[in-house]
Amino acid sequence: MNIELLCILDRFPEMKELIVSQYESDEEFQALCLDYFLCLRSLNNSEIDIQKYKQHRAQYTELKRMLEDKMLQHIRTEK
């Protein structure tokens, strides 16, 4: 079974027979299912990207704080 069909069946399991029937007989519906799968995949990838961005942002925020602390220590010891 195609991945795009599995995705739509996962979303609407109560309509399995109707979906499979339409998928087998309607190219436009097949295209819609493929578009749906591609959309889901893009959303999933963007969620991963957002999590990576948040992690990098947190790391840089911590690095910034550490550098500021070290600069202040350096400034204070140079008096």
C-alpha cells in the first residue's frame, strides 16, 4: 500500500473502504493523497528544524551569558 494512502487512512480510519475505493479509481484523489503526504512530511521536517533552532538558540544564549560573565570578570580584575 502506498505511503500516501496509509497517511490518509491513518487520519480517517473510519472511512477506509471509501478511501481505498476512491484511491484506486480516481487519479485526482491519488494526487490529493500525495499532496497530503508531502504536506505532512514538510510539517514534520519543519518541527524538527524548529526543535534544532530552539536548541541552538538556547546554546548560544548560554554562551552569550558565559562570555558576558567572563568579560565582566576581566574588566573588574583590570582595575
